[in-house]
Amino acid sequence: MSGDERPRRLTLGALVHGSGGHIAGWRHPLARPDGQLDLDHHIRVARTLERGAFDALFLADVVAIWGHDLDSLRRTARAEHFEPLTLLAALSTVTERIGLVATATTTYNEPYHVARRFASLDHLSAGRAGWNIVTSVVPLEAGNFGRDTHLDHTLRYRRADEFVDVVRALWDSFADGAVVRDKAAGSYYDPAGLRTPHHEGEHFRVRGPLNISRPPQGHPVLFQAGSSQTGRDFAARHGEVVFTAQTSLAGAQGFYRDVKARAAAHGRGPDDVLVWPVLAPYVASSEAAARARLEELQDLIHDDVARRLVQDNIGDLDLSGVPLDGPLPAIGVTNRSRSRQQLMLDLARRENLTIRQLALRFAAVSSVVGTPESVADHLETWFRGRAADGFNVSFPYLPGSAEDFVDQVIPELRRRGLVRHEYEETTLRGHLGLRRPSGRPAGPSRPCAAEVAGR
């Protein structure tokens, strides 16, 4: 079936933080405050999501503590978290179908590292791996890798562009079927199927080949969250699922059209790129009860956390001496996430918010609050209105809010024919209706020195 003929289906990912996505989620009476580093807890959440036939489970990551102000950090669950690929490798052994997506930065890794890790996860999971490509937005990461300052925004994306091209070439090191493991002939792989990249570029020199056969999916699925102009173009070129934070239907529709148009300019079809806004659901039997669940978490945000929530996300300013109940001071250009800064500035200006009010709004910026029916209404409206192909669902506290969504909202979405009743495919690409990359064309490949020596 061609891309134009394939019926649209609402796709769903789950953004999983150990004890919950809300900044105060770990303090909820039903949350697991030790969930960050408890494998049994992560297994329970993963199996719940698989019971709901979610397409993917996604782990965000930064290669630093998540904030450097200790007065604030000690009041959150962001000081510790698993290295995501290690956790996903463990979850691959206790799940069967759900996709497993992890963040890995192009700024503080090398292409060979990333290509090998995600190829390994794809083999371990029988084709369920996905890579969330980030350029890093937390300046503290620089200090963990021998740098005094974070790379400039534009330079980070130039490096990332080349980085992804190298990773793809490494995944294609062996053609499909080239690793024959023929005992009788004494041939482990067919030399004609070896594609040594021998890459030399502005940022990287990588000889290759990768020391693992081609991933089951050809390439693990590429996720991205660029929302600045540079980030959107990067996402449109490379991304297959694009995360976004949108606060209105009209804004989401504009982002959707823009990304699809940029993808077309890169020679890609509309079904080659899926757009997933973030959604934080608060579900209860009545609107009032759902609203009370949100307010319960909002009341648990400490003043120190509120101040840092604004400061760390709006970027490169010091709010330590500024009253929480006063207005934002002047904000300059940031070297962090410019789209996130713009989102917060737009909110503050449009609604004339104080710093405290802005923190509370940002903590709940992607919230959808209501009954299972009204939450399903929101998803359906955005999906049918071409504002989303699916959603990246961030559960406010875990495991409870994930179980509420799977037990109450998923049945309503199934009743409306928006999501599957059970898995029909085995790979993440299959779940999402994405094409399997064919690999680089056959042709002569220069042998590497190790290969020559081994002959």
C-alpha cells in the first residue's frame, strides 16, 4: 500500500521519567519517589504501556545533573537517572512489542559510539530501537567533557547534521544478508556486502566499518525535537518522529504544516515524518476531580523549584534576587533552547504573568485535564485537524497516571477507531508505518587495514 493510500492511525509514545513528568510528581502520595533507579518500577510501567499497545516508550536524557542550583535540585527527582540505553536494554528482555527510544547527544558523543549502541539495542529488541537526536541544551554538560563553554547553537546543529550522516553510513556498513555465517564455506560474511564509510568531514574522521551487522530495522527510527528555525530544518531533513510543545490548536497546525513542507523540500513524503506534540494527561471521572489532581501537584512546587524552572528554561539569566510574584526582567539571547525560551516569553507576555505564575503555567504547559471522554476529544481534534500524527504522552506521576490513561483513555480511543486494539507489527517502524531504509547501493568498498591484515 502506498503512503497516500495508507489510512492514518493515531500513534502514541510515552515520555517516561522515573517517578513522573511533573516537576513535583515524585512528591505525589501515589508516586514512587525511588522509581528513578528501581528496575521493577520501570518494568511495571513498560508493561502497562505495552498493555495499552503504545507505539514507543521514550527516555529523555542529559549527560549532567538536571540543574546546577543545589537548593532547587535537592527538591526534585532530577539529580539521578539511569543511562537510558542501559535501562532500555534491560526492558527489551521483559517486553515484546513496544518501541524503545533513548536520547543521545551529538555534541558529547562520537558517531561510532552512538551507531554501535543503537544497532546493538535494535538487535537485542528484534527491531524496536529509536534514537532521539539532541544537540544538548544544558550548559553544565560541557564541563563533564573537558570544555569550558557550551558549543554555539548554530555550530551544534552543523556538527549534528554531519554526525547523523556518519551514523547512517555506519549502520549501512554491512548490506542486508551480508553476514552469512556459512560454516561449510568458512565464510562469516560476504566481502561484497561490506561498505566501509571512510568518512572525512568538518567535524569527524571515521573509517568504519561498524562491528555489528545491519540493524533489523535497517536504521533505528530517528526522533527529533527541533523547534527553532534551524532545529525545524534539521528535523525535516533527518527526523522521522518530531516532538514539539504546542499550546494551541492553531499553533500546532502551523508547526505541522511547516515541518511537512520542509520535509517535502528535502524530497521526503508527508508520511515520512510524524509530528508528536507533548501531552500531559490528568484523567478522572469528572472535570472537577481531574482539575484537583493537577492543582494537587502544582501546590507541591517549592518556591526554589519555581524560580529555577523559569531560569533554567528561559535561559542565561539570574533570578535569585528577583521577587517570584513580580514580572520577568529583560531577557537576552540564549545559547540554550531558543524555541523553549520563545514559548515561555510568549506565555508571559500574552497573559502578563509573574515569575511564579509563569513557572506554574510552564509546569502544566502541555496538560489536558478532564474525563476520559474529554481527553480523547482533545486527541481526536488535534489528530483529525492535522495538528498531530500522534502524541508524546508525559505522565505527571508514575505509575498511577499511566495506568489511568491505559485503563480509561485508551479504551475510549479504541472505541472511536483511532488506535489499534493490539499490535499488528513487530518492529517500531512497522508500528509507525515508516519505510525501512534500503541501505547504500552496492559498489566497491575499500577494505580497512584490519580486514587486510586478517586475510
